Amino acid sequence: MARKLIAVILLLAVFVVGVPLAAGLLLGAGGDEADGGDDEDFAGKLKTPQTITVWLTDEERAQELDFEEYVACVTASEMPADFDEEALKAQSVAARTYAMAKLSKYADAKPASHPEAALCDTTHCQVYKGEAELIAIHAEGWEESGLAKIKKACAATAGELLYYQGELVSQPLFFSSSGGQTENSEDVFSGAYPYLVSVSSPYEEQATHKNEEKSFSLTELAALLAAAYPEKSIGALSAENIKILDHTQGGRVSEIKIGSAVFAGTQVRSALGLSSALFTISFSADGTMITFTSNGSGHGVGMSQYGAHGMALAGSDYRQILTHYYSGTEVH
């Protein structure tokens, strides 16, 4: 009887201690995997600098800035503070990676428009506004709410960068909203990158650029295109000789025939000031007016900012957001 009692006590002890221990190990493994792996095992991790020099375009001078403060100000300049914190974290990693990629190339190829610094403060690189300017352009109290929130999000990702197959991502592009699907980089720009491929972006309910209409007379359309692309001969226009020819994988206009010339959808977007190359066309009853209806805002390559916000609201963390929009990448 005593032996049976001892055996039962030992069995209970194993159960009480062993099950929680095993559960803890399982949860720990899942957590590490969700976080993108152990950085100590990632040999390619780069160390970010203490400072960075940025060309201030309007002031025509270079300014040395604290690197992480620069990242926070870029995040505040590029994404609204009322976006979800996980989206802000994703933006901070993209901005930090972009800056590091520019720095890595600077010694061998200085930018023609700002050779004094690897980055400028405009959309030529990524937008940077200093804290004082950011505070001045926002409503009273934004410094304590919006800026503080952004700084917290950026501090949570300090030093983290985006990598593809062990190498720093050189083109962590981002834009406002996609209209539902992002683009392959080669369909918009000249280069193809394996992490910049078309992916779905379904969580953009709060995006602002939806079904935007811009109307032009055919005479206005011809004049705008001729001014932007004088080398193309358009000829006389009518509703019958304007037709969308092809679309990209992401659904944007790839080619459109206008009169006797063929234009890329991106060319038409640029010439007419459309928010996106994701557009349709329609004509007035008498055929003298054309209306372009567009969805989304920006070039459509990389991370959709409104899509990132929507993913965050749906429960995704910043690593999941980044690895969705930059296919095959890791955060370290």
C-alpha cells in the first residue's frame, strides 16, 4: 500500500511540473518563430550609425542628425500618427532600411542632386521634417500625443532592418494606398526585385483615394500629353481611338492607346496628375469629354501604408506586415 501511494505521488509530481514546463517550451518556441528568429544567429545583421547627414533641400545645406531621431521624424513625416502603432513600427523599419541602403551606396555613387549627403529630405529619397516643423504643422497637443506615439513605436524597433536572403533590402519602397493589390517593381520601375512582387492588400477600408474622378476635354488631354511627352505624335483624338490596351498584374493600366500614340499608364498618371495608374476611362455622351476614375494613391510598389494600418487593426504585428508586403524578407 505504501509503495502504491509513493508511486501515485511521484506520478502527480511529474504531471504538475512536467506539463507546464513542456507548455512553456512550446510557447517559447512559437514566440521566437513569430519574432523572426534569434538575431544572435543572424550573421548578416548590420549595425546602424549614431548619426546621419541629410541634405536639407530648401536650405541648400547638409545637416548631421541623430540617426534614430531621423528615423522617427521620417516616420512622422510619411505616416499619420493616428495609424495603429504596429503600422508605425513597420514604417520605421522601412524608413531605417531605406536610409541604411542609401548610406551603403554613398561612397561609390553620390547622388547627383545632393552629393553632399546620401539622403535628402524630399520624396526624391524619403520625406524628413524636423521636430520643430512637425509640431508647427500639426494641431496643438500633437507633440504630446502623436509625436510621442511615433517615438515610442520607433524606439521599439531601434536598430531593426529588413533583409532578403541574408542581405540588406536595397529598395524598401512604400506608398499611400494600393486599391487592393500592389505591383511588381518591374511593371512600374526599371528594376525587378524578388521582394517587390504583387501581393493582395485587402485591408484598405480607411484609404482616402477611392473612385477619384478627373475629367478633361479631348483638347485638354492632347495638350497635357503633348507638354509632358513632346516626342510622341498623338494626332486627332476621338472617343473611338482612345483605349486601354493592357493591365499589370496588380491591375493598373500598363498601356493605353491615345490617338496614334501608345502611353504607359504611369506616363498618363504623371501627365494628368492622377493619384494612381489604377484607373478606368469613360466618355461623355457627345464624346468630347473623357473621365479618368482612379483608385489608390502612389506608385503601388512595396508597402501600402493604409494596407499596413488595416492589417494592424486586423491583428497583424509589424513583422507580419513587413514580410507580407516585402515577400521573402526577414526583420533583424
